[in-house]
Amino acid sequence: MRRHPPGQRGFTLVEVLVALAIVGITLAAGLKAASALTDNAERLAQVSAAQWCAENQLVELRLSRQFPGVGEQDFSCRQLGRDYRGRLQIRPTPNPNFRRVDAQVANAEGLPLLSLSTIVGRF
């Protein structure tokens, strides 16, 4: 059996503290990355739901088969258990047979999430 001289068994206190510092920094970086991924997933879910709201309003406008008047209209929508507020802005184009329609959607707190545009023609 091999014997170690006194004072040479195991790690020193400095080595243990350095190892703990490295592990702590690594764990902190991992938590920050996981938090960023969670925030991005939440943002993606909100933007997707806002897009569904905007597309629903634009499709409804097309299916009504009526030429929209120039102006603004507010709308609300519920997707994935959340409420969204939106505004349709209808503007003229150089060709009087078409209108530009912008659908802007915000979350319940009023934070803008999405803007979607289309052209609607005279039927």
C-alpha cells in the first residue's frame, strides 16, 4: 500500500473554492440561458396567437364581400386563453378599386405584438 506524505492527501481549500466558483458560474449561465429560452417560447406563443387574430379579422373582411370604407375599427380576440386587442386601419390606394387594410394586434396590456397588411378589392 502506497503512503502519501503528510499534507498531500486530497485537495487544498483554494482548489475546492476555485472548483465551486467555476460550478457556480456555469450554473448561473445555464439558468440565464434557460430563462431566455422560456421567454422566447412565450413570445412566440403570443405572436402566433396575435397573427391568428389578425388573419381572422382580414379573412372576415374578405368574406363579407363588401368594399370597406376608409377609417379605423377596433376589435378584440381571444386565443389560447388570452385576450388581444386590435385595430384595423383601412386606407385608400392610388387605384380606387382597392383598399389597404392594416391589422395591428396588441396584448391585453397594450404591448404591440404584430402588424399584418393586405389589399382588399372591390367585389
